[in-house]
Amino acid sequence: MPGMSFEEAIETASRDESFKASVYAMNTLLIQKGVYTQAEFQLFFVEWVEKELRRKQGLDASALRSA
């Protein structure tokens, strides 16, 4: 058991750190319980980043066309 309580961790962490800790905790639980594998998580993580990059590139291109 960690030395810090959940309440102490919530009070200590910034908003961004709390979000990252929540994502870490949820993904760790889902992987450990066999809901999905690390490989599946990585696949969907890469998929999301690629979609975001394409979306941003599309926005950049449309901004250039309208300038």
C-alpha cells in the first residue's frame, strides 16, 4: 500500500496530474482485469494520435486556403 492516501494525492496533484493519474489508474485496471491488452491500448492510442494529426493538418490547410 502506498504511503499517501487517496485524499492526500487529490489535494497534492495539479488538475493535469490528476487527469494523468486517472487515465493511468483506469488503463492499469482494465489491462490487469483482462478487459484489453497493452497491445490493444497502444493500437488505439496510435490511432487517436494519427486522427488528431490528420485533423490538425486539415485545419492548417484550410486556414492557408482562406488567407
